[in-house]
Amino acid sequence: MHSEVTVTLAPEQEFHADLRGVEPLGHEAARKWLDDQFIALDCEPLRPSGKVLLADKLLTVAHAAGARRLSDPDWLFAYARAATGVTARPVVRVDVPGMTVGY
């Protein structure tokens, strides 16, 4: 099955990970990886209630990682495996400026 993750930081700043032939992280491992990155990158909850949805974590981690980390193939690959693992979807599009996660 074809699997890919695209992260858009700006209209002309897009990062793409092709996961063809690569298994996503298991759901719990993917959640843990995102939780660890959320903390390591000092991310803040998007909602005033403090509740953090998985889509929020994908957005805030990508935003905090910025172009520097997303340009690192190893980090992007790990992010992509986590994104496909938590969403259970083969194609994930994270649009940081638009604040959307699409499948």
C-alpha cells in the first residue's frame, strides 16, 4: 500500500515523506513518539481548555520542529511513521498555516 506524509509550513515550503513499503508505528508507539516530541519541543496546547487532540499534536509538533527538523530525513521519516500510526491512514497531509490535518 502506498503511504505518504506531506507537511506544509508555508505556501512554498513543503516537506514530503514517501513511506512506500514501510510500516507505520503502532498506535501506542506513535502516540508516545508524538508526546515525547511535544514535550521536547516545548509545544503549547492549541485549545484554551488544555485538551490536546492527536491532530493538534501533529500540527504543533510540525510547527515547533520547523524547516530545520523537517529537512532532516531521519526526523521527517520518524514524524511520518508516527503520523500514519496515530491516524491509521496511509496518506496524511499536515497544513500548519491552515491548521488542518487531512487524510
